[in-house]
Amino acid sequence: MLLIKNPWGHFSWKGKFAYGDSNWTPELKQALKYDNFTKDQGVFWMDWESVLTHFTSLELNWDPALFVYQKSFYDMWKVADMTKYDTRSTLKACP
């Protein structure tokens, strides 16, 4: 699951795990500290399979000072390469 922010506006995901979607279980809500986002702020959760289906690229944003070791690289990911990994994995947010 990825928590995604649409930086351009107030459009949220309407697919699987969208606000009010029946896939949200009480356990998953608790594990991800789910917020209903009652005010649409362009922030929403997406499952990894939907990300691979609907995005051609990802840009990650974090504070590099949080990490002891750092390495930068640039490359292209192909969806076919990513689907061989377990799509049920969850990424955890950095503090």
C-alpha cells in the first residue's frame, strides 16, 4: 500500500482502497493508521497492483538526513519486472 499525494489538486483515487471502499478492514486501518480524509486534500491510499497498472513512473520524496547510508541511482522500471515481486508487501512511512 502506498499513501499518495496529488500535488496538483483535489483529485483522489476512486478505485480499490479508495475512501469508503469495502476492502478496508479494521485491522488494515489500524496497521496503516488510516485516516478517512473526510476533506479531500488529494491524499489517498493505493494498493501496489493498482500503482503498477496506473503509473508509468514514481517520484519518491523523503528527508535523506534520516538515513545513515545513502546511494543514488537512476534507472527505468518495467512493470513486467516489478510483478515478479510479492505485491502484497507494505511500504512503511519514514518518521
